[in-house]
Amino acid sequence: MPDTPVDLSYDGPLAVVTFHSPPLNLFTPAVMDALASALGQVADSGARGLLIQAEGRAVSAGVGVNFFATLDAVSGAAVWRDWLQVVHALEDLPIPTVFAAHALCLTAAFEISLACDLLLAAESARFGLVETVVGLTPSMGGPQRLVERAGPARARELIYTGELFDAATLERWNVVNRVLPDDGFREAAHAFVLRLANGPTRAHAATKLITATAARDGARAADDLTPLVSGALFASDDLQGAVSSFLADGPGKATYTGR
């Protein structure tokens, strides 16, 4: 693993971003700058899926508290504006994005996971928004994205208590999408996202846009958008090839190139 806080690699159409800042993968401005750079490269690469993961005994123990000690009201607001731009860049990628949490996942890392389309967790993973210990509220978009997944009451419970929650509990609350066994978790998560990356990329982008519109503006707004974005898929190579494959060989045999 390169001596950088964020590593970017590729497996065919799949981009893999790995946090690597031992021992606890603490978030700092340097880590966020490196993440922003990696996401920019992914956006320009033609990748058709993104996996975000971490190396080490923790996904992340959160933001380095030493950094908080340097902030005041003005500089603190500026930091959150900058870091939310990174979150938005992740959300705006028109490809499936999946966060794989293998262990303890706190504060900034948890908030980044909530900006991904899907969240996979190992059985022993634990999650927490523990900013209450320093008198802060999560400020990288976590509260509002928890509301989308679990509702406002659950979001407040996670944040007010500052407790750690296991993967099974958060799966019940619709925060975690799937809980996978600890043994072989990294390989299983990678295979899952690689399958998405090899799928109908433009259809996935349409799905992402429609569901995001529905969450933000309601079902009728998504209805208004659907004919435009779904109709355009009929001009794609992937749909035309998949239809031909279906008619000739039956379902499930089409391959996709992302065009």
C-alpha cells in the first residue's frame, strides 16, 4: 500500500478508494484533500463503479481532535463547507458507489459512508456519530442522510446518545444495506461492487438520478424526470445490445460496456 492517506486503484471498470492512515485512519485536512483528488480522478477515469474501504484495525476513529482545537466559528464553518463539497462530489458520481465497513466506523467515515449509494458492513463492524463528546454535531451531512435512510427520530437517537451501534441494528434501521460475514468480508464486498460496475452503467445512472430526485423532491418530481432519463436509455449501446441478447439467447447473458 503506498504511503499516502488515500489510495486509488482499479480492477477493470471498478475504482477502489482505500483509506490508509494507520493506526486509526483519523480524518484530517490532508485526508480530505486526498479524497477529493481521488474522487476527481474517478470522475475523469471512465470507471463504472466505486468501492470505498479502509485498511487497518479500524475503518476510522473519526476526525483528529487536535484539528478541532485550531478552529473558531469562522474557520469551522469554512471547513464544513469545504468538506461538504467533497461529500457532494461523491454523491454526484453517476455510477454505483458502495462503502465497505469492516470494523469500527466513526464520525467522518460514517458520514462518508452515508453519502454512498450502498453501505456494506461486516458482522463485527460498529458505527457511531460520537461528536457529542466534544460538544459538536455531525457536520459532513450525516444527520440529514440518516434521516433519508432511517427517519428523523432514529437520526436524533444516534447523534444525541453518541452510542456505538452494531451492523445488525443498523441493517434493521435501513442504514446498512447488507451485513456480511467477517471472514472473507473484503473479498465479498469487492466482488459485489465489481458486479455492479460490470452492469448497465447508464441505466444505473438513471436509477441514481430518479431515486435521488424522489428522496429530495418527492415521487411526482421523479415521475416528471423519468421519461427523459429512461427514454434516453433506448439510444444506448448497452440497452440495444442487451435487448438483442435477450431475444437471441434469453435473459441474463448480456454484457455491458457502459455506453
